[in-house]
Amino acid sequence: MSEKQIMSDKLDVYLASPRGFCGGVCRAIGIVELALKNYGTPLYVHHEIVHNKHVVENLRKQGVIFIESLDEISDMSRPVIISAHGAPLKIYRKAESLGLKVIDATCPLVEKVHKKIVRLADEGKNIAVIGKPTHPEIIGTVGQLENYDKYKIIATPQEAATVCFDDDKPLGMVTQTTLSTTEVAEIADILQQRFGNPETLSQSDTCYATTHRQMAVREISKYVEAIVVVGSKNSSNSQQLQKIAAESGISKSFLIDDVSEMPWSELHGIKAIGISAGASAPEELVVQIIDELKKHYKNLKIHDIIVVKEDVRFKIPTN
Ligand code: SF4
């Protein structure tokens, strides 16, 4: 029997909800679409607008050019869009010096973190920046600080246990918006024990979309033997969903870009599967997987597991 033939009579599919696009991603994609309409092509976007292969490819086909450096822009009369992850201040300065029109698609929740790190620096605090040092969001966040180096980027509990600051000034914390809520809490606890009373985690910057998608994956983990997360490999929040599935005891968890990467051979004998999608993954990719599952199983039962209803929308600037 080929992998694509019916593997079992019955499969229960648990759909995690919320899943997929968040308010910041909808806004960022909306900004690019509006700019395509208003300014035509070529249109430059600094970094991938959101970390999803399908979204990026679709925009590329429409004439969007994704760049990692403003030096890659050959026509300075064309606008440049800053991705949802945000960018360091020096990028805005350079764009201004080159006479470029900047359209900012930084997620408002990332901007909130930017304001917070600037405030902590103004207060003269040491700053623990919880996140991955190479992720564009963290590069953008620490890039809000100029002439201030009293911060350390902490990616793991082990680093939290050993990090040192040059003086004993009070400690403040900011976090990447897309990390695992459990890991952030663990790191913050360690810092709290070591440095007294850093700004508490009630002020964690993990965003609502990350938190809700992780809650939903934890919930479906109670019912399934395998979980498929739809999202690109460079999407932090998608990676975290796979990690949450594993932490919840699911030994078979997969991060896939689309239906072409479905791990069919791993699903033999599985009676219940969970599906989620990272905040940058379009819902149509989930629909395609369900359609394909319908071809493989005679009796497919779909369960919508809704842990919270989301209605967060951010306004798309019109200029
Ligand atoms: S995951 Fe959160 S911070 Fe990131 S774009 Fe979406 S809403 Fe904004």
C-alpha cells in the first residue's frame, strides 16, 4: 500500500483554535498589499515580512523584493517596508539618509516592547533581554538602545543561571513576543531568585497570539497521539508550538510548511491527530491538509477545540 492510500478506517482530527494568522501578521501583510496598490513595483521589504515561506513567495510573485540590507536597494525612489519583527533604529536612520520612504509594518506589540526597553534604559537599569540573539525581533529590540550597553540577551535557563551584570543596579526584563510561555517563566524565576525583584512576569511581553496558540496546543495534546504544526522552520512561534506539543508528552510532533511535507509514514496506526498553525501560517494550508486527510481516511471526524476566541485586529495605516 502506498503512503497515500487509505491508512485506516477512522481518524479523529483535533483542530487547535486559535491557530494561524495573528493581528500583527494580518496588519503587516495588509500593509504590503496596500503599498503594492499605492506604489506599484518593485517594492522593497526589509527582511521577510513575516516568517512564512508561502506568504513570502506569494508577495515575491507580485513584485516584492525582500532585502536584508538597505544597500541592496538599487532604486532609491522606491519605498521600503519594515517587517513585522521591527528593526534597529540605525536602519531607520540609514533609510532617512538615503532619502528612502519608510513604511513601518512593525507589530504594535513589538513596538510596545521597544518602548519598554527604552524606558528601562532611561531608568538606568540592567536589562535582561529574554530571546534568541539572532532573531530579527531581538536585534530590533536591542537596536532601540543607543549608547546603552547594560543589557544581556538570555536564551536559555542555563544562561539565566550564569549571567552577570557589571553592577548591582535593579534588573528589568523584556522578552521576545513569540517564546514558549513556560520557558520564559522558568528563565524569569531564575533571574528573580538571583537578582531580587526584576519587573515581574505579569509584565511578560509574550504576546496574546503566542500565549493563546500555545494554550490550544496544550489542550489538544490531551486527546491526540501526534501533532502537526503548520509553519515555516524559521518561524519562532511555530517552533514553540512544536516544542509545546513535545513538552505535553506528544512523541510525534512535526513542523511542516504545507501538505507536501505531511509525514504520512509516521501516521500509520494513529487514531487521533492534532493540527495547529503558527501565527504567520495561512489557514488555507490547514484546509489543504484536512482535504488530503479526507482522501486517506474513510471516516474522518473533526473536533474544533477552541480555548479562547480572538478578535484582535490592528489598524492598517493608510499612508
Ligand atoms: S505573534 Fe504577536 S507580536 Fe508577533 S506579529 Fe503576531 S501579534 Fe504581533
